[in-house]
Amino acid sequence: MVSRCRQLLLNLVLPGVLTTTVLMSSVCLAAEPEASGEQVIKPELSRRDVKLPDIDTENFEIGVYTGTMSVEDFGVNPVQGLRVAYHLTEDVFLELSYGKTTTTPSSVERVGPFSFVDDRDLTYYNLLLGYNLLPGEVYWGADHAFNTDLYVVLGSGSTKFDGEDRSTLVVGFGYRFLASDWMSLRLDMRRHTFETDIFGEAKQHNNLEFLLGVAVFF
């Protein structure tokens, strides 16, 4: 009698358990999202439009300059000139420059009746090797930055004064401000050293030059 009751209970309960399990499995499968290529969670990211500055890759630079030249024994006089540079690398460049000034009478000439020079025009040309020591940046407000260079130059050339050419040693330094990708502003200080015997005795002259110039790249 007990065995029959147990068998009857199993016959009634087991089908119900199986049916419930199948139904729950179907519900779970139906609840799962279909696989697709879309991302379920899409993060909201604000993207910026970044504009990279155009950088000119030309190596030649040509410019003009003006300033003053202190010609030893012959006063401080305006000077103008032209220069052409070739940038070998980012830090090294070659520069060819030509300048001209007209000197004033020396102190001896101003107090006496004699003139020591027949041609008061002084012209020079030189070839210089330059090296950028401290490249940097200058900021104008929050949105504008300009490249700069602090550089040194060393070279030689020739100075023509009173009708004679004299070998000249040139040394100096300068500051370059890149106003755009094709134009630069420059400040320079240079010393021109040569030997002369204008006053009858050989003497070394040191002429200091202070320049402001503008140049373009091409």
C-alpha cells in the first residue's frame, strides 16, 4: 500500500517539476539579448577637434636688417645689410651676410686739418656658422605659441674700408622669433675684428654691431 502511494506521488510531482524547469529555461533564453555588432553600453565622450599647426619645411632663409655699427675711432653709425642662410639641421645653419655703413670723422680729424681716409664707406661680407643653443617658445595669451631660438655665430670674411680689404673675424649671438611658419624676426649683436694701419701704426679694430632684422623662409 505504501509503495503504491509513493509511486503515485512521483507520477504526479515529477512531470510538474520537469515542466517548470523547461518553462524557466525558455524564459531565461528569451531574456538574453541577441548577439549583434552593436555595443550595448555607449559611453558619451566629448571629442575635440585638434588642429595641428602647419610647419614650413623649407631650409633657406633670406632677410634684411638695419641697426648701428660702432666703428672704432670713427663713431657709431647706421648700418644696413642683407643676409641669406641655409639651415643644415634643426640646430645648425650657415649664413652669408653683406652690410654697409658710412663712418664719421674721427676725433683727431675733427680737431685738425688732416683727413686720414679718402673713402668713408665701410662695407663687409662674411660667412658664418650658427648654432641654436636654446630653442624655446613664447606664449601670447592662452591660444597662441611662437617658436624662438637663442643662437651663437662664428665665422670670417672681409671688411673694405678706405679702399682696402681686410680679413675679418666675426663672433656674436642672436635671438630669433618665428612670427609664423614662413617669417622670423631677429635681434643680433656681433663683433667684427680686423687689423688696420690707417693712423700709420698697425692696430686691431673691434667694431660692434647691433641689428634688428626680418627674414622669410623659402
